[in-house]
Amino acid sequence: PITTWKGRIWDSWDKPKEERWFLFKLDFLLMFIAGSGVFLRYLDQANINNAFVSGMKEELELYGNELNYANTCWSIGYAISQIPSNLLLSKLKHPHYYIAFLEISWSVLTFCSASFNGAKSMYAIRFFIGVFEAGHFPAVMYIASSWYTKSELSKRMSIIQFNTSTGPLISAFLQTAAYNGLNGTHGRSGWRWLFIVDGIISLPLALLVLFLLPDIPRTQNAGWIFTEKELELAKKRVPQEAKVYATFKKRDIKSWLGTWQLYFFSVAFVLESLAGLPSSSLPFWFKSYNTKTHTEFSVGQINNYSAPLYGIRIIATVILGYISDGVLKGRRWIVIAFNGVIMFIIAVALASIPVHPTNREGRWALYYLVGLYANGAQAWTWVNESTLGEPSKRAFVGAVMNAMSYAFTSFVPIFAFPTQDQPFVTKGNIMCA
């Protein structure tokens, strides 16, 4: 049990010396190396939205619903690759090589995005980025859940999860910098430079995964990162994972289809993902105040003013992780239910208030509050806890849950948040409520 103030901030401080040093190394590798991969994945997912409102729309003449179609192509690639990617992952002895392959592949495609010449090339590249990004986040969660105990898991999942927001947050500022500092350099538009800069950031960090990301305890080799003694400690800490080997025979898949986790978490994760869709309107809302004769918000302001939404989500994710592990003693459902009620209220308010109200700051604040949707880490933690000792089932449930989420968020925006109607999407806000 935690007994000191330091332990309440970070539980490793109240562990025995050897375990504390082991956790320090593990936390660094999973929080930094795995977390940076999640950051890159969401950086490369979000950049197309920043590029679109920063000149790509006009240069490529994308005046219809092309952005939604591009995001749908990404989501289709992502959704169809989820289950095969995760089942393959659970069979690999050294999954960190697979994770490195995924990161390197989408980094190369990010460079390719700078060469978009129209809607068709955009659709094709976004589809394949989705294919390679599909297996990454579930793989990171799969590895992390095999090392940590129940009292340690949620806050660490939350720290990895908040990188899903740091990616879009940094992308907004990068687009501003690329537009202001590189627009026109070597004949390239600022939005094209965003993809190049993202690729330059992504590729070196992806290569680090080859050397620094750990595997799972039962297949991790002793070496310069972990000693044999530390690996034995890891297996004692989470004994359910120590000797279990992954299988996914036909009968296994049939049995998983009859488990409550598959359906409960799939529905919960779909609802969590839909709750965040109103945030897509924010940059369009700023841009809607601009006219042919008057510019209310510059390109830089549109990107920069959209960024705090992700900062709010980062803070909410970490706080909920601490509350879930601490005060609530692992009762994840309370956090998920409370957060769901908050998001319902915000969506109703967005649907009820005029898009261009007299009090502009009120709607501005509501868009920022959409950033409070932060149940993702809690859902992943609960999935991993409920399938501990069953690695293949954990991979399968996580894949289906994630695939269902992106399946819905790939087609719902087309009719609920169509690009050509943004930000006047009252029906979308009503649906998300």
C-alpha cells in the first residue's frame, strides 16, 4: 500500500529499491519510447486537417467533401487491418520489431503526403497510412498491460494515451510554423512542408523502437536494458502473463465471440469516439468568420487557437487516470459513466446555441470543453485487466473494439459533420449527444 506523499504522486517511490529501479527503467521505455510512437501516430493522423485549412483546400481545389472522404479512406484502412494485425502481434516472439516496422512505414508515407496532387492521390496515401497505423496503438497497450499490476496500470495507460492529444496539439503549432517560415521555400507551399517536417520528426524516433522498446516479460531477453533478475521480478509481479502463450485457433475465436468483453467494450469505445467528433468543427468555426473582404482569423490563429482543445484532453486524461487508480481503487466504470454524462451536456449545449452567437466566447469555450472526452485510457485499462492471462483474447478484443470505433467514425462524419457544411452541423452535435 502507498504510505508516503511521493508514492501518492508516483507509486514506484514506495516500492523496494530493486523494484523501484526496474520500474524506473520500464516507465522510461514505455512512457517515452512507446509514448513517442503514439505521439507520432496521432501527429501523422492530424496533419491532414491542419494542412487542409492552411492552403491545401484552395491549392488542390478541394471544395466538396474530399477531406471527409480522405479521412474515411484512412479509417477503412485502419479498421480492416485491426484484427489481423493484432492477432499477428500476439503470435510474435518479439513484437517490438513489428511496431518499428509499422512506424517506419507510415513515416515514409508521411513524406509521400507532401506530393499530393489531387483527391485521388490523397485518398490512396491516406488509406495505406491507415493500414500501417492500425496495429500500433493496440500493440503498445498490449505490451504495457503485460508488465504492470492493476494498481499501476491506469495512470500509465493515461500517460501513453495523452499522446493521442499531444500529436494533434503539436501538429497545429507545426503547421503555423511551416506556413509562416517555409511557405514558398523551394517552390513548396507551407502545407506541403508540414508533411515533410512531420516525416523528419517521425523516422528517427521510429528507428529508436528497434533498440529500446521492450517486448513482453515472457519473451524479453536479458541484456543491457533488463537483467535476468529483473525479468524474474517482472514475471512474479504479473504471474498471469508469465507462462501463457498466445493461440488463436478457430475454436478460440468462437469462444471470444461469446464473451461479454467483446460487446461491452466495443459499444463503450464507439460512444467514447463519437463524443469527440464535435471538436472537428473548431477550426472551421474560426474560418467561418472570414469573408472575402475581411480576415477575422489568420491561418496561424486558426491552427494555434484550435490547439488548447488537445491540451485540455491531456490534462483530463491524466487526472482521470490518477483518480481511477487512486480514490476509486480501480473502479473504471465510475470514471467512464461520469465522463459520458459531461460529454452529453456539452453536445446538447453545442446543438442548442447558435453557431455565431452574440456571446462568441461561450461557444468557443464549449468547443474547448469537448476536450474533456478522455475515457479512452480507462476503456483500454479495463479491457486489459479483464483479459489478463489471456494474451490472444486481449489482442482480439482490443482489435475489435478499436476497429468498431474507427468504423463508426469513418462514415458518421460524412453525413453528420460534412466538410462543406462545417461548422453548421447541428444534426451532428445532436447525434453525438
